[in-house]
Amino acid sequence: MNKKFVISFLILFLFVQFYSLTEYAFGVTDQVVVTLDVDSGITISDGAAVTMAPHISITANGSIGSSTWTVITNGASGYSLSVHDSTDPALKSATDSFANYTEATPGTPEVWSVPAASKEFGYSAYGTDTSTATWGTGTSCGSAGAPTGTQKYVGFAATPTDKIIATRATVTPTTGITTTICFAAEQDTVFAAAGTYTATITGTAVTL
Amino acid sequence: MKKINKKFVISFLILFLFVQFYSLTEYAFAVTDQVVVTLDVDSGITISDGAAVTMAPHIGVSANGSIGSSSWLVITNGAAGYSLAVKASASPALVSGGNSFADYTETAGGTPELWSVGSGAKEFGYSAYGTDTATGTWGTSASCGAAGVPAAAQKYVGFSTSDKIIATRATTTPVAGITTTICFAAQQNAVFAAAGTYTATITGTAVTL
């Protein structure tokens, strides 16, 4: 009886030992979860104030100007940059104003054209993230008071409403993306009263 | 009571977390910048070259009256408009050597009136008409007359060497400008002007207001 008990005990002991050794021999695992938060952020540069040139007068009918914004973001879905005015119409003096540019199809940018007996103010844009189909293929705002022929212009909305001028679906380079906004004003067979006209334009960059 | 407290606390926590999340989202994901755009429209004004005037017909022993006209075109984008004034370079204005026509004399000095020259006098005066000329002051004829006779409904005044406004407006002009016509009239009444060539130099001055 004792002999049988001892043998059985030894067999059991050896089995348990072997099983344990076997487990250690085939590997064990453990997982460590590493967490890193990348915070979404976006910045917009301080766009320079614009003094349009040349001055409009009784002998000069057109004037242009431009400013730029650099947007930097790590938003996973990118960003959009939109603009709006602060008054209606946007460009006003103490006594007179330029009407917001009128398009053949309201709200759709088009090649610059001001009808007779009108004086209007509008804008266009270009840059890496600006749609050339919408805003034209020009990469300048024009010269000598005349808007670029291949750029497309639109008027600011009567009720300040954001209109997107640039967008992308990914993060920007760390140096950001620069978008240029072009401004244009023209009087056609009518005089804008002499004075200083101003418009305050807000650019807003949001992550998507 | 316990149930109410529990619901209240849960609701409060949900609201608190929502407000916190919304605030963080707004601040984190939208940035703005404002650009001020300035356009200067320079004030300017031009006046055309008024044509020289040869009055007609000639005054003679059998013709007592003569008229003529010239016009100025003023263009301006002055926000407050412009005024056009005239003055003579001499007094009297219309002279020929030592002879002259007296400047037109009004019943009320300086106030334009219907043309009328007293007997024994020879006088030279002017009127005006145009879009920016007050018909209450200068009359309603819109013509200088015919055959040496001033238009009946125009009002005339004598020149001085000081500016007198003949047209004004408070806004910009059309780009084509505004034309103002000045009418000249001379008459001898029961007296002869000595034969000769009489000239007057009249200056029109347009200024922005």
C-alpha cells in the first residue's frame, strides 16, 4: 500500500513538474498599452492690411489689392478657410459705397466684369488648397488696377456668410499653406464719390 | 427624494461635460483673423475749354442788341459736388480802348432780373442755364435768345470782378459731366456805342465743395 502510494505520488509529482516546465517552455505573453494623445490644433496668420492701388479717380476706374493667410493644422481631416465681410455692402466710405460684386449666377465666382453705371467690389482667391475650377487659374491678382483675366470673382454676401476659399482633407505641412485673397473695385461710367473706403474682412480657418 | 437627487446629479454632470467638451472643441478647432481693406478714391474736377464768343449781330446805328453764348462742361467726383462761378477781368467788363458798355444794372443790386436796359444807357450782362443752374435765380428759358434779343424768361446780371455762382450741385457729376451755358447780352438804348471791337475776358471757375 505504501509502495503504491509512493509510486503514485511520484508519478503525479513528475507530471506536474513536467507540465509546468512545458508551459514555461512554450512562452507566455503580456500586453502593454501605450497611449499618446496628439491634440488637434490650427493657427491662422495675421493677414496684412490692404491698401488698394491705384487710387480710383475721375481718370482711373479700377483698383486691386491682396492679402494672404497661412493656415497650419494637424487636424486629421484637414481644414477649410472661409471669409466673410462685416457690413453690407462691404466697401464703404462715410458718404458712399461700392456695391458687392454681382455675378451672373449669384454666388458663383466669374471672370471680373462690372456693368455700366455701376461701381462694385469683389474678391477672388488662389493658393495650393484653392479650387481653380471655382476661383480660376490665375496665380496673381492682376496689375495696374485690373484684375487677372483668368481669376474668378464673387461679391461678399449681403448677410455676412462664410464662403470657403481653401480646403484640404489632410494635415498641412508644418510650414502651413498660404492662401491669397484678391480684392478688386471698379467704377464703370459712374463716379464713386471721393473719399476713403474701407472693408473689414474676416478669415476663419476651421479643422474638419 | 434619493431618486430625485440622483437624477439631478446625473443630469448636471451630463450638462457639465457637454459644455466643457463644446467649449474645448470651439476653441481648439476654429481660428480667425481680420483684414482691413482700404481704397482711396481721389477727388478731382475738370472744366472744359469754353469757346470764345463772337456776339451777333453787330451793334450799329440800326441794330441795338447783340447776344452770344459759351458753355463749360464740369466733371467731378467730389463727394459734396461742385460750384461753377464766373467773374470779369475788368470793370466794366466789355471795353474797347477808351469806350465801354457799362456792366448791367439790376433793380436790386446783384440780383438777376429780366433783361431791360434804361434809356440813354448801353449795358453788357449775362445769364446762365443748365442742369445745375437754379431756374429760380437765372430764369427758365434754357436759351440765350435770338436775333440779338435775350430770351424773355432768362434773368440777367452785370459782371463784377468777384465770382458769382452760376451752377452748383451737392453730389458727383455723371462721368459725362454737366454742361452749363452762359449767355451774354449787350444793348444800347437811345445812345450809340462808339464803333469798335469790344472785348471782355470772363473766367469760369469750378471748385469741389
